Amino acid sequence: MSGFKYLPAIDIIDGKCVRLIQGDYEQKTIYSDDPISTAQKWQDQGGHIIHLVDLDGAKAKHPVNTELIKNICKSIKIPCEVGGGIRTIEAIKELLDIGVSRVILGTAAIKDPEFTIKALTMFKEQIVLGVDAKNGKVAIEGWIESSKLNAIDIVKQYTLYGLKRVIYTDINKDGMLQGPNIESTLKLAIDSGVKIIASGGISSNDDILNLRKFYKEGIEGCIIGKALYTNKVDLMSLP
């Protein structure tokens, strides 16, 4: 297999694993009361990186589930990346200190470029940009707000400061199990020159295999959420 990475998603609200539909906190399904055993399960099934989202943190605008995240990191051998409400250098340091490998900046990258540039300068490839777009426009604050900014413009802006990796989510696809938006993901990879992790819409092993075809063009991996929890994707059976 190529270097393509599988990133099982664990979204946390009130200490539980949940999935939202298109980022809507009112449309949540609880899949597990135990995120630690869930992380271990996805590791054992072939996940390469656990993608943790502190949804409480995204809402509160500061990390909330730090202790749980620390325990997840300690319980597995594969890396964890974390997003959700990270707005300060201190918050980034704390997460990296408890064992997180990469920190995802989303809303902060839109609302606070000065902080984002400082973070990229200090932590380099440990910072990943989370770009969540609806109809090409970037959404922020846990997708509660939309901006007038284009995804490609945001990404290009930060490549000047060393940005190497972006998680690109098509909100229209997220939680819908209708397949990823390969066209827009590939376009962002080619136009920006950074590595892109696709997110949103993965519904089957075939979706993953289709994304994997574009590894050399810059699609480095994919985040898999609802499809794993509903057994529509089986990482162990992927060739």
C-alpha cells in the first residue's frame, strides 16, 4: 500500500463519542460512552492516526476535554491529532505536552491570522489547518458561521509561513454517507501544493480506494467517521 493514511474520527461531547450531521449539534448520535476503548479499537483495525475533535471545546472556544484526550493518547501507540476551540499558544503547548502529535487550527486561522502565523512559526508541521467549506466558502465556529473567504485563498496565505498540511472538509458531504467531494479536494491539493487530508462523506471502502488513487497528486489520507461507526467501512479488508 502507498503512504495513504486512514484517520478514524472520534468526536467528543460530554466525554462520549458522537457523530453530527453537517456539524449540527442538534443532530447528534452517540456511538460510545468510552472514547478510549474506541480509539484502541480503531488502532487495532488499521487506523494510522486518531483524529480527535473536542466538540465541547469548539463551542466553548477553548479546549474542554483535555484530560480525556491525554488518556486516549496514553492508551494507544499510533499518533493523535486534535482540533476544537484551540485559540492560544498555551493551549497548543498543553496539548502537545500531553502527547498529541498534531494540533488542528480552524476558526483561529480565519479570525486570528497573527496567532496562526505564530503557531506555524513555533510548531511547524505539528500545526495542521482545518479548512471546512460549504460551496467553496470557509465555515467557522464549529460550522455555525460562514465566511466570505475561499478555501484556496486561506491555504495559500499560510503556505508562506510554512503550512504543509490541510484537513479539507466539504460540509455538504459531512455525515451524509454520500461519498467525498474528490473533485474539490483534488483541486485544492493541486492548486495549493500542500498535502490534503480529505474529510466528509466517506461511505464505503470504495470511496477510500478512489481517494487513494490521488495520493501522488497530494491527497495524503482521509478521515473516516460515521461510515466506521455504522460498519460501512472495514479498514481491515482494504487491500
